[in-house]
Amino acid sequence: MQFTGGVNWTKTDFLIAGGLLFGAGIIIEIIFRKIKIRNYKLVLVSTVLIIVILIWMELAVGILGSLFSGN
């Protein structure tokens, strides 16, 4: 990798990370366009961000121990 040798991402890792971030961005954009009540927007966007963080952590280090967890 560019700054350190401790990180070794493959093309698949970049595609998955990009898809995860792109999908979260699209979902958040839909929430902002469709939901009119501010409190609902806050709860839904927070939920999306928490889910993205949990998926990212699971793929990186396997906090939940699923089949998709990192090593």
C-alpha cells in the first residue's frame, strides 16, 4: 500500500469498500429526499451509519465471527 506495508488490500477489498460507501450514500440521499420530519431523518441516518460501521468492522477484523470476517 502507499503509506505502510501493514495493510494489504486487494481489488476485491476496494470494490467491496466502495460499494458499501456508495450504497450507504445512496440510502442516506433517499432518506433526505423522502423523509420530511427532522427527527426521523436523524434516527434513520444514524442507523445507516451504525450499520455501515458494524459491517466495516466485521469485514476488517471479524467482531461478530461470521463467515465474512477478516483475518
